Amino acid sequence: MRFSIIVVCLNAGDKLNDTLDSIFAQDFQDYEVVVKDGGSKDGSIEGMRKDERIRLYVEQDKSIYDAMNQAVGYAKGEYIIFLNCGDSFHDGTVLTKVDACIRGEEQENENAQEGMARQQDVSADNAKSPRLIVYGNLYNEKTDSWITPAPVINGFTCYRNVPCHQSCIYDASLCKEKPFEIRFKIRGDYEHFLWCYYKGGAKMVYLDVTVADYEGGGYSETKENLKRSKAEHKEITARYMSKGELFKYKAILLLTLAPLRTKLANSKRFAGVYHRLTAKMYNKK
């Protein structure tokens, strides 16, 4: 199976079916849907769309990251995609485009392995393929804007801002080898992405496609949790980056007016213009 699409939920109401509808609208059909419910009492599970591709698991969890870890344990696909309830695939062609991108990377890697094998007189089967994270653009419904991530992931982009997990497609082995750390309440996916980059040997591939529509305004965006997010960011970056790197990245953000740019990016009035300019800057690099 190519993709496991994971939907974690708890008392999601109509949002669960909205997310499922966007999945079933895909023209690429080689996928399963793993719905992991934490014990909803609002009737959302009873009213869930019926489809043979859905595998439902109902069990208690401690947090969204705990629920995601539980769901990963049930996933059978080669690649994993996380869609939160209320979020959706941008259109019906997303999985087709992602699959084409992965196939291109697989063919490129196969050709490279064969070339290395000929040069070193060894079997190409012994060469190890890099594990992929394909990531794309995101539409933020709250600010009515498209978010374009950096087309190249490096230390600075890891410090500043990584792609949202809704716009990432993970090699399943990355999620199975390294679970999300549930003690991080806001940035468990951020810590996981940095592990994939620094420790997991993942190859990050940007695909210029809007993968998902993000509802916005969720748990992580409350005033209290924004403070928690900042503290978790400090702890996580210190784990993976040297003091010299951290000093350099902080200086760059200070000199480039990062706090002001963050306010613009999150403003419904200015976010659209800001993200369009950001996308143009990335395209020129």
C-alpha cells in the first residue's frame, strides 16, 4: 500500500466527515485511512462516513502526539500523511502528484545506485536508499493565505520554520523508528522533523503543490500555548544545534526583523501579501 492517511480525532463533530470527504475525492486510490479516536462522545464516530478503506481504532490517549503515535503503529502504507480533523487535501489531485514525485525520486536513486555499483564493482542492492520526506505548500484558511516553505531545508530553515506536518509526506519508517515525544505539547512534530533531518538521514524534497488546507486557530495558537511553544523551541534547538549555530541564527532573525515578519504572516490583513512575496523570493533562489 502506498499511503496511510492518519486522522486523529476527539469529539470532532462534522469536521471528521469534511476531512474524510477530501480524502475520498482523491483520484489516486492506493491508500488506507487510519482513524484514531480518543473516545468521542459527540456521535461523530457513529456518524462517520462508511468506506472499506477506513480502519477505525478507539482508545484513550494522552495528547494529539500520543494519538498520532498510536495510529502510526497501525499504519500499513509505505508513506504516512497526517491530516487533522478540519483540515483537508487541497484538491483531488494531491496524492497523484505526490506519488509522481516519489516515483521520480525512487528512479533517480535507483540510477545513482547502479552507477555507484558499476564504479565500485558491488551489487546495487547493497546500497541504501535515502528515506524521503516530501513536503509542499499549505493554504491557511484563517488568514486566507498560501504558505510556501523554503525549497531547501538546512540548519537555518530548521531553526526558523519547518513545513507543517499537514503538508508533509513521511517515509513510514521515520515515524515508526522515532515516535513523537509526547512531553512536547506544541512542538512534538517540530522535534520529530529535526530528528529526521539531523539523525534520521531523511532526504527532504520540496514539491511545488498545495498539499493541504489548514483550518488554523487551533490549540497551539492560544496565547498561553504560544509561550509554551517558544520554550519548547528553545529546548529542541539546543538538542540538535551547537551554541555557535544558535547564536548565528538568532542574529540573522534579529537583523531581518523576524518578529515583525511573524506578525505580518499571522495577520489576516497582511498575510496574503507577505506569503506571496515570500514565495517569489524562494522561487528566485
